[in-house]
Amino acid sequence: MPVPQWLKPKKNNDLASSGLWQNRRTLLIASIISSAAFQYGLDFGLIGGFQLAVFGFRDPAITIGWNIDPTVQQLIASLLTLDLTGTAKTGSLFAGPMAKFLDRRSCLAVASLMCCIGVAIQIATTSLGALYFARFFLGVANGILMVQTQLFLQEVSPPHLRGTMFAFFQFWVSFGSLISSIIDNYTARIMSRLAYQIPLCLLFIVPVLLFTTLPFIPDSPRWAISHGREEKALKYLQKLRGPWYPETLIAEEFGEIKAA
């Protein structure tokens, strides 16, 4: 199958001339890493069914015959967003020191494990106290994931393709919201705790995917250079770009990273 002209690189050695097809490995890696945003979109949609099924109460005064305390409802939702909105919330504050001392893959792996713990507690508990803790804990984990994902995308993307790479991020948020609505709609008919446990199990998808694929993904060459590991940085860059990527462009980009 021929490659479309707009995907092909131009016929010169300038770094900005490399096209999407030439950077296809980086695009694939960016799509996998940015799937962390799917977690955020998915959680917002799924948590509605969880709140009503476990902590709601019968209320014949309303149409659906079931209601929930507004304080409980607001806390369940806001304890996650508390750590994701703004630039200096809890998850972001944890992400800063982590990014300084741990490489990007390690930060993402830690956040993925934290997500799994937070989700597991939510599935198992019927206690409000445990639920509040799990929501806050998951919020911190998601905050770290969101920050580290954006750092990773910025650092591994060719400068002229960063906008394209970041488009994956917004796509995953929207796609997560869509999937959560579909799942909630079909599980609402289940008359047991499975009605919310099945949707919440979907929150394992992204952290498990990230944790299992991270060992096969090159780390950030910029992080490696900032820590005096130039040989590793060059290897990371070569693996990110692929064996078909011209050595002249790799040398040019490596020089720019060192000079930054």
C-alpha cells in the first residue's frame, strides 16, 4: 500500500522536514502513553452509577424512585478532580519531585500501581470513609499520570509534531467519556453490586496497559541528558525514531536536545 504524500518526509535533511510516516514509531508510543487521559474521561462517566447504587436511598418523591445525599455525591466526584484541576493540586505537587528524581517510565509505573490500588478499594468497599480515601488516592494517582504523560509527550516528540502528539491526549479524554456512558447504560439493568463493579473494573485497563508496556518503551532522552546520561539518551532517541530514521536527523535532534 503506497504511503500518502502528506505522510512522507521532504527530500532534505532538515529536522522539521520529517513527516508523520517517518515518525510512526513515536506516534504509536505517544498514543499508548497518552491513553492515561482515557482514565480521567472514563472515571467521570462511570462514577455516577457507583454513587447511586451503593450510597443512594429509596425516594418515591422523585421519578426514578432513588436518590443520593448531595454532600456524598459532591465529595465522591470532587475528591478526584481536586487533584486534577489547576496547576498546584496534590497530584501535580507529587509529580514535580518524582519527575526530578525518577525517570518518566518509573513515574508512570508508580502512578499506574496507585490507580490499581484506588480502583480495587472502590470496587470492594461499601464504607464511605474508605470510598473517600480511595477517591482521593485515585485522584493523586491520576494527577501524577496526567502530568507525567504530558511531560513524556513533550520530551519525546519532534518539536514540529508536538501539536499532533498532544491531539491524542484530548482524544483519549473524550473517548473515555463516551465509553463510560455506553457501559453505564448497559449495566444499569443489573440488579446487584455488579451494576457498578463491572464499570469500575474498566478503570484497570489503562494502568495495566501502561504498566505492562512501559518496559518496552524508550524513556525520555531529555530526562537522561539532564541527568548526565548522554549514551542512554542517544539510545532512547534512536529507539523512539526507529531504524528507518536518518542518522543525520537523529544527530541534529540530539544536538538540539543537548543545547536546550
